[in-house]
Amino acid sequence: MVIKLPKKYNAGGAELNIVKKNSDHIGGNFSLIDYEISISPEMVKHDYDAVVTFLHEALEATLTMMNCRYLHKDDVQYLFVMNHSQFEQAVEQLARGVLNLIAENRGKK
């Protein structure tokens, strides 16, 4: 991996540490109990996978903090429901994370 991920992400008021951590699945997850976004070592081997996993978990954590993520009673998939104002707030949070990502990598080639 060449790209450096930010050390922290603010998900709607919860400051989450971003850590590389083994888990029971390849990818990432977030914990509002441990205040962290975990990204598996497998995902940080390639810049594309690292950035997509970071953005996925950051946005999901933000939408969870905004009470926009629901688990359908008959499914294992999450459902995200929000109005346009909430969508704008989530995008603004994610934009801050992207700016931190850019700042971590400024001057790298």
C-alpha cells in the first residue's frame, strides 16, 4: 500500500480511530463501542481497496450515527433511509474524511 489512511474519522460526533486489524472477514467494519473503523490487512495491500473500504465504513458509521441505518427483520442486509437534508449532512461528513485522506497523502507520488 502506498496510500496512507487518516488516523481518525468523525462520524456524526463520534471520533473513530482507523486501525488495521484482523477480523473474521476480509474487508472492514466499525464499532461505536470501541470507537474505531477496522480495516483488514488484506484490504490495505492495494490503494483502491483501502480507499473503498475506508469510505464504505466511514459512510456507514456516519449514517448509523444519524439513525439512517436499519436492519430489515427478514434480511441480513442493512437498509439506509434518509431525506435529502440528511444525505447532504452525510456527504459533508464524508467530504471531511476525504480531505483528511488527501492531507495524509499530500506530496506523495
